[in-house]
Amino acid sequence: MKEFFTEIYRNKILMSTISAWLIAQTIKVVIGVFRKKKFDFRLFIGSGGMPSAHAAGAASLGTSIGLECGFDSVYFALAFAFAIVVMFDAQGVRRSTGKQASILNTIMEDIYWRGKIQQTRLRELIGHTPVEVIVGLLLGVVIALVLRT
């Protein structure tokens, strides 16, 4: 069992990807502390916000694979395609879902105050803006480069 964890820890590509995600999520918490003047752990485990941990992790994965296996390898091509899908989803589909949740919450509040329905609010911060995705991408590339040395 010890060998299993040792091998995982020595996997530079995996460690770079996990590090990028953890750093991006930590940055979200720090930004949240400054904006809201309080600590909110939900920012660490949740999605949405600045920077995109999805983009950071996917970019770090792709960059690390490119550095390790070559940017002309099939592995990099797969990681690159995966990263593009993740980033488009993060700022496209998931962001639209968050907008829909906001509209539905408004509708539910209107109905609730008229006394006709009581419903829990939907989570609105689901996706990312293009800027959040780009910052996450840049963060992931930098982390992969830093951890490579």
C-alpha cells in the first residue's frame, strides 16, 4: 500500500494537476475573504468564481504532459482536447446553467411571497466568465512550468 502512495506522489503530471486545482481553489477563498470580509469554506469545495480551477487543472495537465511526453505526442493531443472541452464547458454550459438558476430563483421568490409555493433556492454560481477561464488557464500553465523545474 505504501508503494501505491509513493508512486502517486512521484507522478509529476498528477501532482501538477492537483496542485493547480488546490491553488486555484485557495485563491478563490482568499478573494472571497477580501470581497465578503468573511471566510467561506464553500468557495474551496464549490465551483465557479475567480480563477477557474477546472481551467487551471486542465491546463496544468496538458502542459505537464507536453513537457513530459512532448508537445507532438498523442498524449498531449488528448490532454489538449480534454482541456478545450473542460474550458468551454466551464464558461459555456455551466455558466448558462447558473444564469437559469438565477432566473428560476427570482420566479420562485415571486411565487413564494404570493404564498403559493415554498422551494429551496438553486445554486447560481456554477460556471465561469471567459476571464475566469483564461486566468485559470494561465495559472495552470505557470504551475506546470514551476513544478517542472
